Amino acid sequence: MELILKEGASKEDIEKIEKALYKEKNSGGFNAKKYNGIMNFEEDPLTMQKKLRDEWERDID
């Protein structure tokens, strides 16, 4: 769906576009809960995440 809002549009035009956007149904998205507990890690996931985030701060020389 393509909606075009032109410069100088009236308030009614804007409201029509908003209604069209919110009327469109959500496909349901991704159900991440079905994967909960499937992966087993030897290390604490939070520790792994911190290491990955800190990689860019390490000296590569």
C-alpha cells in the first residue's frame, strides 16, 4: 500500500491517511516464545552479550 501526503494537505486528508494506516491488519508478527529455552549455552548469555558489545573498544593492534 502506498499513501502519499502532499505538502499543504488538509487536516481531513491527514486523518484519512492515518485511518488507512491503522486499518491495515497486522500479520501477527514473529512468535519468539516458541524458541524459548531451546538453546543451551556454556556461558551466561548476559556475559556473552557484554563481551560482544565491548569488542569495538578493544585494541586491535
